[in-house]
Amino acid sequence: HGRSGRLPVNVKLCFDGEEEIGSPNIEPFVKSNQTLLAADLVLISDGAMIRTDQPSIDYGLRGVISAEIHVTGPHRDLHSGSYGGSVHNPAQAIAEIVTALHHPDGSVAIPGFYDDVTSLSPAERELLQQVPYDETQWGEETGAPQPWGESDFTFYERMTSRPTCEVNGLWGGFSGEGFKTIIPAKAGAKISMRLVESQDANKISEQFVAFVESLAPDTVNVSVDVQAGADAAVTPHDSPYIQAAMQAYEAGWGATAVLSRGGGSLPIVATFQSELGTPFVLMPFGLDDNRHSPNEHYRLDHFDKGLDTAVYFYHFLSQN
Amino acid sequence: HGRSGRLPVNVKLCFDGEEEIGSPNIEPFVKSNQTLLAADLVLISDGAMIRTDQPSIDYGLRGVISAEIHVTGPHRDLHSGSYGGSVHNPAQAIAEIVTALHHPDGSVAIPGFYDDVTSLSPAERELLQQVPYDETQWGEETGAPQPWGESDFTFYERMTSRPTCEVNGLWGGFSGEGFKTIIPAKAGAKISMRLVESQDANKISEQFVAFVESLAPDTVNVSVDVQAGADAAVTPHDSPYIQAAMQAYEAGWGATAVLSRGGGSLPIVATFQSELGTPFVLMPFGLDDNRHSPNEHYRLDHFDKGLDTAVYFYHFLSQN
């Protein structure tokens, strides 16, 4: 079955080649082509499986905001002997601001950040506990010496269902070989935040900017700029679409999928939801595969098995 | 006078071409050539005058320690969506460590750092208040929006007679154009400290390393390495050598010098003091001149007037 010579459902294909730079063109395209794109369901195969022998279907994604903070102080790098003690060091100032973004327990310190965060239901916490992901696998994948983060939540909840704030980049002064005893003229940081459902990216952006501005001492100049934002996206995990996906994995991949959430962000999914009112199914066929790192890659056997699974998905979708 | 065809005092010349890299060779040379270098006084013309119309004689210099802190976490840069919330971000960790080096009031937080710091006598505080350096000049030289530092001390005391701790460099993750939503694998900082008399560079180094190690959370790997250290140096400001220098400026420069302290460090001065037991006179002929910055330079008219002043110094030295 599924090879009867014709598609059992209507299919519209949409390609986005700009996802890694924030998809600047697809959102206006979706907004101005709602009739053309109207659909019952959006199917996307971005993201990562839990393990190569354990397919997963993501029913949730986190939103994301990216921002830059710039600190300037003296009009040039100063000799730290001549001026040290009298000038607020911009590298120290950016460290102070970055530190203030978290409480010592690992939670985010931006006032209002958790105001709209809804708790996972006991049923959903139980569902996520079925995902076979443990500290050993986390240790192998990350190489980090110890886990970190909010102790009231499991590993998997922290990585998928809790909002975060990360320093993606930090700079200031001299970082080459040897020493240059300066007070740097400037320093800065790139920050991104992952958001969960009910958090509004625009509101969080405003809270972030207001907080950084409130932290800025008058001994340096601080500017903060939010560059991009996208809301989180969640689709009902008990929908017939998800059921069809489960059946497709059984038949095409030869394994039972688990229902999971992705911790990353696909801003286009939130756009489809808000503009077209469309639920989504995410069937990831990648593994971690060094995403956003050197030697990022994709397994060819997953490509082949993923094709089979997708064909079965259209079949079961037409049956349900 | 002073041009009688012969030098009125014996002179030994010593050249150090490695001062900016910590003078790795001159200290062993001084230690193994004490008889060759034996002298009543060391005269050095490094450093900076207060203003071009206000010569100054430095009777004190701060010591210096340089150190690097390295933080490593995950074995590669990680996707902040996939792992954010579970991995301690090394850029956040270095920010936390750097922030902890100071109290909110600007004083250094390293335990024991001030233990051996002696207070300036009321007479010496008064002497330093004669140095015509004010907030306006500081503002023009630095361009910093507001002064910063220990409020119990004057500007000039903070810049010359109080110990400091500065971040000379800070790095971690992605600092290019645009965004890369990663948890960086590593981050670090270069730190230097300026020391005052009675502080021992070796002891402060040990206190610094112990403090950074005590700050290191077990969720990342932290290493700290102190690379170079030199004690502060102070010479009696009421000595006949200083009197001769005052007379030399009157005659050679045509202005009355003030007695001041330099905030920077000349490790060789401390070495001459400890190895040869020799007092020193610092007659700086430079101005700020963008030291340790692009377009560092030296004024030719100061070179000429400095030559005259030095000739008069030898003359008055032989008279006193």
C-alpha cells in the first residue's frame, strides 16, 4: 500500500533556505499568501531524534530571541597602570551584566521572565519521562563535567520545556598570546533566550532590554539591541496527525516512536500556527550530528528510512 | 657649569629592551652582576609627566601580576536550543568569576588582598594633593563617562597608591556579525593586578589562585595560571637625590617639578632595590602619549629638554 500511483492526500511543498539566519523572507511570504498555503497540517522534518534506534515525534518547540549588549568606556584602550582604579573597566562591566542575568540557582533573573510560563501538566511530565534520554547520554553528547540548571526539573524538561538565557559570545580587550595590561575601551556579549509556550517574544524582549538598562552603571555606556524573536510552538500531542505519525514510524522505520519536544527553535512553525492556524507534526530524522558546530553532518541511512516513513505518513494520514 | 669637560659623578649605563614583555633576562643579569652594577642611585626616565608644562618626579611605582583564567565546559560548541538549561555555559562561568573579583563598591574581593596594604601618612596624602591633576584632565585623557573606584580615596591616590585588579581581556564563543546560538565550549580572561608597597607579589599570586579555584563550580573546568609578578617600589621622597632632581628641573626644564607616584610598573626598579639595595629617582619626560594604545609616540621637544635636565641632575648630584 502507499504505492498505488497517486498521493492519498493533497501536498503543498514549501522550501525555506534561510532558517539559520532567522528566515527574514518567509514570514512576509506566508502572511501575504494565506490562501495559497492554506492546509490542514504542516509537516516538517527538521530537528533531531533521541537516538538512532529511537525515533521521536516533536510536538513542541521553544521560541527564541537574540540580542547584543555593547559596553563602551574610555575612548581608547588605556594603560591599566596609569588609570587602573579610576576607570570602570568595560570588560568587568559586561561580566557584571552577564552575571546578573541568572540567579545563583541557574534560573533566569530578568524580572517578569517566568510570569507567563505555564507548568507542564502531570500527564505531560509523565509523557516526557517516557523519552529514553538519560544523564549518561547527555554526558557523552556534551562532554560537560556535570549537569547544571534548575534542580526542580528533569534533564529533559530543562532542555525542552523550560525557558533559558545563554551567552553565545563574550568579548573585550586583548585575547592573544602574552599580556597587554590595558583597560579595554569596549566589550560586549551576544545573548539568546529560548522561550516556551505562553511567553510572548516581544514582551520578553522588552523585559530584557529594560533589565539590562537598569543594570547599566553610569560609569560606562551600555547599549542593548534585540535582533530577532520568535514564539514557541506546541501542537496537540493526542491529535490524529500524531497518531498517523506513530503508525508511519512503526511501518517505515520499524520502531515505536516516542513523543517528545525539541528544545531548539523553528520560527517558521510559530508563523504557520499564528498566520494559518495550522497544527504541525515534526518528524526529525537527524541525530545530534554536531549541529551548529564544525563537521555538522547528516546520516544517509536516516535519509533512506526517513523517506519510507514519510510515504507511510501520507498513507495513514488519509486513513485516519 | 656642568660642561666642564668631565662627568661630575661616575655613571654606569644599563639598557633593557624587553620591558614591555616583562624583562625576562635582566633580573638574572642583575642578580649575577651585583658588583659590576653596584651604585648609590638608579636613575630611570621611563613614565609620564603630569602635563607638558608640569614636570614630575616619581618616588613610587606599583607592582604588577598578570594571570590567565581558562574555563572549559562541553567538548565542543553546543546548540543552545538542544542543550540550553542543562549545561553550564563557560562564557557565563567566566563572567561569574570575573564579577566576583570585585565588591560592588569597586574594591577588590580577593580574600587577604588588602592585608598588607599600609595607609598613606597624612603628610604623604598632602604631598600628593599638590600634584595638579583633576577630574577635568582625567576626563579628557580617558573619555570615560564617569569616574569609578574606591570612594574613600582621591583620584590620584586611586591611580597610584592603591592596589587594583583589572580585566585586560575577556573572550568566549561567537563575536562576529550576526548570531550563532551556541553554548561555547570555552571562555577565558586575562587579569592583571597592580600592587602597592608592602604587598608581596608571590603572596598575592597565591591568594588570587586560591580565590579563583574556590569560585570554580564543578559544572565547568577552571584553570588559573599566574604568569609574571613584580613588587611595588618606593624611594624616600625627602632624600638628597630627589632634591638634586628638583634643582635639575628648575635649571634644565625651567619649571618646578612636583613629587608624584606612577601607577604603572617597572619591575626592574623593584629588582634593583631588592638585589642592589639601591634607591631610585624617576624623571619621566614622556606625556601620556597613548601608551599601550595605537599611535603611541614621544615628543621631540621633551627629548631635548629632558637631555638638559639630565645634565643638570648629574651636576647637582655631585654638589649635594
